[in-house]
Amino acid sequence: MTPTERAADLLTSAPASTKRVKKMLGSGLVRRETNPKDRRGAVIVMTEKGKASLAPILASVREFEAGLLQSLAAGDGWSPRRG
């Protein structure tokens, strides 16, 4: 993922995205590699440490999503008609 793509995915500015990436680089969660499509640029790649750190977060998000979908299926969810 290029810095521009990353910023767009995070819905943030390029400087804010760069600041976050620097913190993750320092923590060993990601690494910077040469972009194979354009050797002048770089791509950010998640490390094994980053993947391990992300796993419980993703599990929590999936659990929340399952509960939300179950609630919507039961008719307990928000409806634009009800406000």
C-alpha cells in the first residue's frame, strides 16, 4: 500500500497518515519496502508482530458485527423510518 492509498483508506490527510506509520514502524508493527511497481516509492507491509497485534482487535470487531447483524435481523436495529 502506498502512502497515498493508505491516507485515502484511513480517511485522513497524508501528514497524519505518515505520523501514524512512523509510530507503527517504531513499534515494529509494519515495515517499509520498495514498491515493486515503482522502485522510487515505498509500500508499507504489516509484520508478523503487527498481524499478531491486530488479531484480537479483528476478533472483537467480528463479534460486534455479528451481534449487530443479529439485532438487525431481529428487527431491533435502527430504522430510518423510526429515526
